[in-house]
Amino acid sequence: MNIFKAKFKEQVKRGETAASFRFIPEQKPDFIPGQFLQVLFDPAHSGNKLLNKYLSFSASPQRDYLEFTKRLSGSDFSAKLKALQPGDEVWLKGPLGNCVFRAEQQKIGFLIGGIGITPVISILEYIADRKLETDIVLLYSNRAEEEIAFRPEIDQWRKENPNLKVCYTLTECQSKDAECLSGYIDEQTLAARMPDAQDRTIFIFGPPGMVKAMLEVCPKNVPREQIKTENFLGY
């Protein structure tokens, strides 16, 4: 784990409420898809939770930049991100986290809500970059259709990769899209969309409440050691 400087490159809009931020580091750290880093807008005070936040990598390790993605709000931290100009320097700390994808995992599944999609994107992009034949099922829940972050990228990957199956669910509205289900990810959805869950490594990323809910949804016949979880810090 290192603390290093990186220069801001660009911001990329992700849906209506989220954005990705790309940086060119002085020396690119090695990280594994699924890991995260800490953004230090106040490096002199490491305990400043308002200006120092943990965020997941949201791009493949094979890119020449580092990217993380955040649902933007009215917080001081979001304001700092939105104010970044190309060339601005930021301190970053990482990589961190053990909830990671390994190429030898041949069948995987994701139970994801909202901005928990960010480390999943790093994994999916890495699989696409490496042209791996991993069998993937992604269940991805959001409140409304416009909040589905990275949908163009996900839809493009599944067009290119028949091994990637995706199910979007929406909790607060009825979608006109036949590929979006209304409601939460529950036992019935999981049984219908991932009937072979017991044969997969299951990844659950997100705030503690979401992780707890998805653990309760997992079938009893999925061994606990096959379920990989990461509680997003700061919630």
C-alpha cells in the first residue's frame, strides 16, 4: 500500500447522479480488480473523514490511468471533486481491500445495488481486456432507470460477451424497458436469474445495509467461503 500523487485528467458523467474521475499517477500502483483506494484532500489530517474518502477503482488495472466513481452530493468532498481541473494534483492511498477477482474464478455472480457497481466495472473491464471466458451473472438494483451507472458500458460488454448475463431491477418506479424488473433483488429474482448460485463465487459490494440484505438473499446451499463481501467505508 502506497501514498502517492496523481494528476487529474478528466471527469466522465455516469448516469444522472454519478461521475468518474480519472488520474495519471506519478507511478501507477499494481491493483487487483475489486480493490479500492483512499482519496486524501486533507493528507495532513488522515482522520478527516469529511475530506478523505475511500472509493473503489472503477477501471481495469490495464488502463494507463486510475479511475474511481462517486455518486455526487452536496458534501465538501463532492465539491472538491467537482472543482478539479486537468493537471491538479491529489494524494491517493492504496490499493486496499481483499474482495477481489482472480482469473481462475471461472463462474462468478454479483448482487449489487447503486454505486456498489464501481468495483464490478473494474472486474468486468478487466475480463473484457483479457478476453477471459468467465461465466458471469450480474444482478444490479437501482431506484430509477436514470440512476443506472455505467449502463452503456455494461450493455456493450454483454453484446460482445455471451458469457455475461445482466438483470437490472428498479425499486421505485415501473420501467418501460423489458430488461428491467420492478422491485428489489430477492430470493425469487436470484432463483430465476442465477439458479446455479451454489456453483459460483458471489461478490457483494456496497454500504453495510445492502451487503447484509444481499447476504440474507443468498441461498443456504451457497458455501459461505464462496461469498465475497466488501462493506463500503464511510456509510
